[in-house]
Amino acid sequence: MKRPSAVGWRGQVWRRPLAGLFLVLAGLRRLAYRYRLLPVHRLPVPVIVVGNISVGGTGKTPLTMWLVRSLQQAGWRPGIISRGYGGRHPGPAPVRPDSDPAAVGDEPLLLARRAGVPVWIGRRRAQAGRGLLAAHPEVNVLLADDGLQHYALARDLEIAVVDGVRRFGNGWPLPAGPLRELPRRLDTVDAVVVHGGDADWLQVRAPVYRMQLEPRRLRHLREADRTLPLDWLVGRQVQAVAGIGHPERFFTLLRSLGADVRPHAYPDHHAFRDRDLPHGTVVMTEKDAVKCTAFARADDWVLEVDAVVDPGLQTRIVNLLVPRHGSETA
């Protein structure tokens, strides 16, 4: 379902009383978990939650892949759990590179293909975590993708991602604005990552780190071994397809690489069909690509990107994990 933009929310004053109710209910729910009125499930390995306080894409999935590499460099053996948003399978279930995106969700499938570690989905994250650990006993740390508000899962570290361009929209909670929780929630996390833009505007108690997406190459949608360098885009007209939380970010990135962009924006987690892809040279995001491979054409391409994060975040995560859980290779 397409969510209203921050601009659209400004004109919907009638939603504001509902936003107040949402805020009260969300606060009561969090208190119920804090005081164990609702059950909180702790897994036998440390859990790092990656999430945000607003709806829409902020860059959690690329950050999760970056965290996988960072933890592996430090000697940890990570796995990933996710709700599987947009997929029909309730879980718990493993996600494999050849899984059906309609069943498991686009982001978990992208993680399974790119991260190279076990990925499980489940609406109840603790069950997904237990299933993953039973199938992969070598895993000794779990990353929970988009789990900041899933308080039924006990967590050892919290990392919140903030969109440095859109920031907090109009500043209102759902449904009058984009916020799931108020910005003061960021004071309680272990680290805040600002994706794009300037980070100086954000005044929170938690350490703040910056993240950018760095394009790697173009890969053919159907034939994964066919790749092109980024300079192939210079001066070329491309039909840019993006069904993500902030499509304009993708279009801007392509323009920065010299492409003549014809934008085609779709709602986040859009279920693509072959008729959705325009004629001509198509370039799409990796998240969209996992849903379009089955009907790929001769001139359909994927822009691969990697997250580039301030190196201090890796140091902080490792320094917080080791005292709490001993040696990372244990």
C-alpha cells in the first residue's frame, strides 16, 4: 500500500487526533513490554536491532549488509532475521537465494542473495531466530532487520537509521505524519545512522554516524554474470524504475552518474508485473530487481550499491558486544 508523502500529510489535519491516539497506544504498548506485562523473548545469542522511527525506506537493508561484513571482519558469525514485510509466508522459514519474493518479501530475499549469511523470516522474530539458530548452530550473533518497534524480541544493541534528506517529515506520528515513535526515542538507542545529507542538524544523546550509498556497477537483470561499468551511463537515456520508500534518491544517484533519467516511481514494496517496466533501457534498484527477474528483458539492468558508513560505528558495535558476551569467536 502506498503511504502518504510528507507533503500529502500537511493537508490532512483531520488525521491529527488519530495521531495523538496512536502515540498514546504506542507508548502504552512499549511500557507493557518494559514491565513484562507482555512477554519478551530472549535468544541465546546477542541480538542487534536495525530499525527506524519513521515509515518508508531509510536505508536499513544496505546498513544491515554493511553490519554483516563488519561483524565478520571482527570474527563474529552473523545471521539475519526479518519480518518478511510484503511476503505472504507467516514464517518462521528460511530465505534462500531462489525463494519466491512474493512469499518471503523483497528485502529478505535481497539480503539472502547479497549478504551471504543465513536469513530467516517470521512475523514473530523470536521464532525466526530460534529456527535460524537450530538450522545454523555456528551463528553467534543475530541482526534483526526493521525490528526497532518489535519489543517482543529482547535486544542487546539498537541502531536507528534516519533519512538525512527527508528527516522526520512534518514531525507528526502516524497517521498524520511519518513517525512511528517520537524523535526522543533516538536518545535511547546505541547508535544513530544518518543516511544522506548533513548529520549536524540531529541533536540526540546517542552517537551519530553518517552513511552514503556508493554505486558499484551495473548488472544485467536476467544474466547475473553480465556487468557494465558505471561510466556506461554517461549521456545515456535510461528508464529509471524504483519501488522504494524514497524513489527520488535513486533517480538523483543515477543523474549524478551522468544518466539522462526518465523516472518511474512506484509505491514501496510494489508487486511488479511485466507491464510495469517501460520500453527502452531500464535501470532499477536491487530491491526491485528480485521481483522482476522472471520477466527480465534484454536491456534491463540493476544498479548495485554498497553502504559506506563512518568507521567508528564498527568500533562501537564490537566494543559494546565483547564486554557483554565475551570473545566474538567463542
